[in-house]
Amino acid sequence: MNYKNHILGFLAVVLLGSLMAFSHYSKEAKAEKEVIALVESAYINGAFNDQDTKAMKNGFHEDFAIFSAKGETISRYDIADWIAGIEKRKAKPDYEMQVWEHKLPSVDVTGGSAAVKVELFKDGKHVYTDYLSLLRFDSGWKIVAKVYHKHADS
């Protein structure tokens, strides 16, 4: 082999490696966009702003639950109960839509799993910091669990 062939071989390896890295980045970036869109649709707008229970049913797994600590035990609030509570509130004649602002300080996707940190604000006050866990199923991404912190000054 001559010098020219070595350089061409090296450039081919570099190009192939770059294409593989770009492909991986592209898949992860696409997955991150899908996760963000789902969180905003099913969680931010579904559960809070629009209280759109159809969007919640589409974006949350049927086995989803909110987990919180009660002493040394874990309290579990199932998605069916959350949706029923929203539908009951919306049926009342004095129901008013609420406006929640949000930030997504971190979105971490690894393959078919993701974790999203959500900060929720109402009337300019930081009310909740939520941690959502998501999994990608054959049908797409679903929110499967939540743990949270309610800020004392809210």
C-alpha cells in the first residue's frame, strides 16, 4: 500500500465513525424531542393547564402512579384516581381553568428510558418539583411514575 491509500483508508474510518456518532446523536435528539412533547402534552397541559384527561390517558401508562413518602411507608396515587378527580372538578359549575408555568431543567434519555425534572409555578411561586420516569413501549413513550417535592413557601 502506498501513502495515498493509507490516507484514504484513514479518512474513510474517520468519516464512518462520524456518521455513526451523528446517527446515535440524531436518535437520542429525536427521542428527547418526543419525550418533551409528551411531557408537555400529557402532563403540563393534560394534568395541569387544560386538564385534558384524554391527553393524560394517551400519555400516561395505565399502571402509572405518583409515589410519596408517608413516614416510613410509600403512598401511591394511581392514574385512574387522578383522572377521576380531574373529571369530577371539571364537572362542577364553579370550575375554573388554572394557569401553571413550567420549566424542564433536565431531560435525560438513555435508550428506551427517560427521566424528566419538571418545575411548576403558579402565580409566580415555585410550587412543585416533579421527577417523571418514562419508558418507550412498542406504541411509543409513556409516563410511568412520578415522585415530587412540594415547596413549603407555595
